[in-house]
Amino acid sequence: MKTSRITPADLHRSVVAVPPLCRNADQTLSTEENAKLIRHMEAGGIRTLLYGGNANLYHIAVSEYAALLSMLAETAGEETLIVPAVGPMYGTMMDQAAILRDFQFPTAMLLPTLFPAQPAGVATAIRRFVEKAGIPAVLYMKEANYITTELAQKLVDDGLISWIKYAIVREDPSDDPILRDLVGRVDPQLIVSGIGEQPAIIHMRDFGCVGYTAGCVCIAPQLSMNLLAAIDAGDFTAAENLREKFKPLEDLRNAHSPILVLHHAVELAGIAATGAPLPLLNGLPDALLPGIQSTAQDLLKLEQQARTS
């Protein structure tokens, strides 16, 4: 696992994959299956893994957190950055901050929550987390009223933020006054588009975001890296063509649950056994699984073609 401080170059060299977390039938962590998924992503060029919402760390027990960190640190390749999430509740994140001090992770992301929370309180929580954990935090801006751009700027200026995952969904990603204001206050080389491949072109081309996070990259890492390379090269026709390849699975995620569809898709594609999701989530209805399986397998076939072309 790469442990040096994260730089804009790190955020740009790889799509930031946001994978599910594989568990055994008894819901304990599966080292073997998580290793399969990590090796699949690394083989496609991925070098940054963010374990957050798709891994359902919202509901992980604090008593399991050290085991999770140990597993990820020992399983990742030498050049792979691992970003674990903490929270979202204040007491949880502070307990996790104490655990993180025993490891060498260069940053951790605060999972967002809107209730009960206020923007100034979020900023205070981040300050206290960073002080206790001894590492800067990833700020996850997922909702418009979670934290203000002014507070985000202050946290960055004070050296408390490693990078920002920007994931406020817009019907038209090009019309985003909050992101426009944010890139005017914070170096966009610290801002990562956080909503998958679909808005990545606009966020990088029009707003200057340094890179993007994605879930479907877990199935098609080389395709997603090719998309990143096409954006870098200014070949937006090629980038749009690549983006379209992810749309069928993203549409299923948007329709039924971004977390659960990806959780099932990784297993149904034959990449790794993800097991049953932790409560408070549950599995999707059986009637949806054949469609998820065929879509995931189609995307994996495109990935295999990309690796051999």
C-alpha cells in the first residue's frame, strides 16, 4: 500500500475506484474475495481505492474497523492508495480516528450525513477528526446544504483537507453554481468529480476537476482508465463513446440502488463473491438479478476486449 501524502498527481494518475466490500456468508470480512476484486482493478490500471458508501461503511462496527484496515493495507499492491471512510456519526468517526493512528493511511474520508448535522458542525467535526487521527481528511460534498463552499475553502486553507469528492447530482452537470463557486475558491486540482463516469467529462473539461471516482470501474477498470486518458488527450468524441459503455449499468444503479446494484454486479459478473450486504441494507429482489447479471457481464466483455486491443 502506498502511504505517502496524496498529491494532485496521485488523484490524476488513476480513476478513484469505489468498490463494494466482500463478506463471507456469516458476514465476516473475506480476505480472499476482496483480494480478487483488488487484483482485478489493479490489473486494469487502478491505483486508488476508496472504501466508502459502496462498501457500506456507514454500518460497519467500530470493533471491526481495525481488522478492515489491516486487511486492506496488507492486500493492496505497493503502489495502490487506499482511502478508508469514517463516520458518518461524530462519535463513530472519533473512535475510528484513534484506530487510524495505528496505521499509515495518508487520508480518510468522512461519510456525509444530513440529519442531525449543520454545516458549521460538519466543519468542526472535520477539524477534531484531523487533530485526533493525525492525517488530513477527504471532504465528501454530496448534498447542497451539507457544508458551504466558504467553510470548505477555510478547511482547505488551514491544511485539513487532502482532497474533495464533489458529488452533488445535477440534471445538467454543466449548470452547477455550487461547483462553479467551489472551483473559484479551492484549487480544482484538489477536487475530484464524485459521481462516476457519467458527469466526469464535463466536470474535468469545464470545471477543471483533477479526476473522478466511479463504481462501475470495479468491473471495467481498463475501460474507465481509457476514458480518463481520452479526457486528458482532449479527445472528447472517444471519451463520450467510452462513457456510453458504462451507461446501461449506471442506469440500473440509478433506478434500483447505486450501492446494491454494484454489490450484486461484481459477484454476478464472476469477479468476486461479495456476499450479503450488511443491514440496514438488504439484497435486491431476485427478479432484478438476471438483468443486472447480463448487463454486468456485457460490460466485463467490453473490458476484456479493451485489455487485449
